[in-house]
Amino acid sequence: MKYNNTKDPIEMRKQGIAKQKGSMSSLLGILIGHIMILLGGILIARSMFGFLEQEMTNSNEPPLAIFSMVAGLPLIIFGFFVHTGASRRFTGKLLSSPGIGSGPVLFIGFAIGAWWGVLSLPVLGSLWIIPSVLSLIAGLLLLASILVRRRRSVRYDVLTRMIKEGKIAAALITDIPEIDPSSGGLIGTITVKFTDIAGVDRWVQKTGQWKRLDLPKTGDAATVLYDPQYPENNSRIWVGPAGSTTIADFTLWHS
């Protein structure tokens, strides 16, 4: 095996991570994770009604529900791992998911499995309430996910306009939470100080996420993009690494 010690391994890793952002392989991983979570949710919910079905029919045969439960739980667990890892590679962030996210997918699976199970029972009774409630939860989670994506889209549109019309100023990180040595990164609030075009010192707090290798420290330089007409409006302020000039720079830290 040949070794190359003429290149910075940390920089090479960063370049490798950058190449994976938005890649088709990462997108495929997200899709596979969603499918695993969906199937796992269907099997788990279906298994619950399988035991009821066995009692109602007085069957002595081992219920298929056992096999559904044994297969469903690992699918959900591994699906979350696959989805989280692929989403991290696709977005370049610790905790960010394109699309609707894994929560709504899981409850859609629960709802499908519950309807499948309840319609397979010889006597329906009032058990239809269970899949109805699960369907309602799935719908609410799906709606919430769509609204979150919509809000991010609106902010992205504002950022696109601010890149052209706003002001960029040098800033200083005055506070950022410390992380545990075993932590892979941070999702938390950063406090940044900058001076606007009127010479007024201002402080802004933003919630962001950083991998351990990219985590800044108190006293490090940063960059602020703000609306010069409304410098007090924190919703029109973006914080990025020192030297930031593009949309990609100012979305790098934000969650």
C-alpha cells in the first residue's frame, strides 16, 4: 500500500465531504433509508393486529406478526442510520434532511400497516380508531414538514436578495458553547458581534450546526450579512465563516 504524506489529511477529508454534498449517491442513500423506515413502520403496525387476529380466530399457528415484528424493528433502526448518514453527506450538516424527513415517513408506515391490519380482522369493531389516529398524526407531521421547508425556502429567497442588496461586515465570535470531547459536533447558539455602517456595535445570536473539524471558537473571526436599512432585524442577518461572500457560505453554519 502506498502512502501519501504530502497532503493535509484534514483538508483532503474536507474536500471529500464537499464532493459528496448534493451527490446522487447520497440522495440514493436517503431514498433507501426512507424505504427501510416505511417498510419497518408498516410491518411493526401490522404485527400488532396480527396478534389480535390470532386471538379472534383461536389459531394455534405461530402468527406471522412475530416475523413482521422481528423484521420491522431492525428495518426502522437501520433505516434511521442510513437516512441520517446519507442526509449528513448530502447537506454537509450534522442534522439536516432534504425532503419531508424521516418522522412523517415512519408514521405513514404505521398508518398503512395499521389499516392493513385492522381490515384483516374478522371483526372490525371500534379498532378503526387506531389507524385513523395514526393517519392524522402522519398528516400533521407531513404538513409540519412542508411548512418548515416552505419557511426555509422563503428565507433562502430573502438571502438571495440580500446577497445583492445587503452589506457584509467583519464580525467576531463572542460566545459559542463548548462540546464534549466525544461529541461529533455542535448544534447550538453562537453569539457574534459586528459594527454596522453607522458605526453602531451590534450583537446577534444564531442557531447553527458544525462538525467537530469545522467548529469555531470564541474569539475567532466571522462574517455577517445584514440589511443596512434594518440592522436591528435579526431575521435579516446571516452569519458565516470569515471571508464569506456567497449564499453557500452564509448557509454553511445555519441549521
